[in-house]
Amino acid sequence: MPSLLKARAIHPGDRIAIVAPAGPIDEARLKAGQCLITEMGFEPVCRADIMERSGYLAGSDERRAAELTQWLADPEVSALWCARGGYGSSRILSRLDPAQFRAARKPLVGFSDITALLLWQRSQAGLMGLHGPMFDAGSLPTGEGIEALARALRGGRPRPPALVGRGLTGGQAVGRLTGGSLSLSVASLGTPWEIQTRGAILMLEDVTEPPYRIDRMLDQLRSAGKFDRVVGIGLGGMTDCEDGRYPGRDVESVLNDFFRPLGVPVVLDLPFGHGDQNRAWPHGGRASIDGDRGELDLLESAVSLR
């Protein structure tokens, strides 16, 4: 795995390219993203073919890979912001050049299916990314969230406020953040960009996955040894995941089963994922987790001022 680099911080007025490496984006979402980027003090740009559709994909694999490659090579573009998740990021990874990502050092923002791209970038290019909101209707930041995200892209101080959740098991630890979508983290197993959790704080969230599927995916991560050397667990929203068919076996009971025995700090209900709040965090950045206080403190930015 290459040594870890930060992306370059961006500046007010810089251009941010909106990209669609996974599912198709519609005009309303695209306009919402453009307005958000402008409100944050940057200039949005996108390709004319960004709204292409090929079933559940935003156009062909060739189009989606070429889009990322084009904006990475464009010296007038300072960051890449994924429009939405869905499915498809993993299909284009073999078409991307990790050396280009590393040389460009442009912040990449996204979550959900973009977890695959963030894990690939960390593993193959040795570059941090930003696990953060996209342009879906419930994911767009407002008010303080906009300024927090702009600060995450610009870098510098002050350090962002801690992410506050609810402690499941106590203790404190410091480690690098990894993970994102539970289902995409599991899907990385056996690939060249397989999630690495040694010494890490493992961050997980998901949407519309019933408890038995969460159970199955966590069991697969456990069987693959991914819980053996974690230093902490940070859990975001498990959104629309409850299933009333199985009384007494809800999502929290599943999380308890897998994480309480680990003996590391575990915090539930952190404000990231598919819920109403989706705070950005540096994928690959250092953080401290406090299971007694139910907090995750971001110690490191995903971007560098140099």
C-alpha cells in the first residue's frame, strides 16, 4: 500500500467538477448540487453527458471512467464531488490510474456506493478522501453543515466540532478512519482494494438493509478478520433498516452482538450516512473515539494547505 498523502486544499472561487461514477443523476439533483457549490463559494462544472443513463448506471463504464480521468487532468479543476451513489463505482476501478489520482491530489467527496472509490483511492493511490454528502434530497447539507464541508475542503483551522453519538461500549482510542457503507466495505473483501482495519477506527452505515442482512455482512467482516485489530467502531445511520417481522432481533441488538465483545470503544448514532445528518469525515484521517462520551473527534484534515 502506498504511503498516505492528503489532497490539496482548495480556495474560494476554485472549480469543483460534479461527477457521476455510479447511478444516474437527474436534472433536479444536478441543479441542487450546482447551487450548493455556488453557495459554498466555489464554481461548479460538469460534462455535457453527465445525465446519460444506461439502466441503473450513469452511462457506460467508459463514460464514467473518462469523466473522472478528464477532471483529474484538468488544471482548472480543484476537486471532484460525486453527485450520487446507487451502484457502479466498482465497475470502473480497473479503468482508472492510481498514479493519476496521487499526482493530481484533488479532494474527492462522496459516500454510499462511492465507498468503493474511496477504499480504492486509499489502497491503490495512497490518497485521503472525504466521506461526505452528495446531492440526494435528504443528503444536502444546510446552514452550519455547508460551512463545515467548505472548511473540510479548504483545510486550516479551526478544527471541526466532534461528531456526537451514543456510547455503546466505553474507552478511548486513536486511529485512522476507514469504511463507509457496510455493504460496500463487505464487497471489497477479496479485491486489491480490500478494506484494511488494523489500527483503524471502522466507520459503518447503511440504508434499507434488514437486520438479518446486517448480521450476515458483519459476520462476513468478522470471519475475514476485520474486527481483530480495530481500535474503535463508529456507527452512523442504519437508515430504514428495521424489520418488524422479527421481534427482539432489531438492528441495535445485532450491533450489540458483534461489537460489544470486541473490548474497544463503540459509538452509535454518529451523524453520517443516509439519514438527515451526514457530516463529512476524512477517509484515512486520524481521529479519536470516546465510548464514554459518545464522541468522535476529527484530529486530521483530509486536505493539506501545501
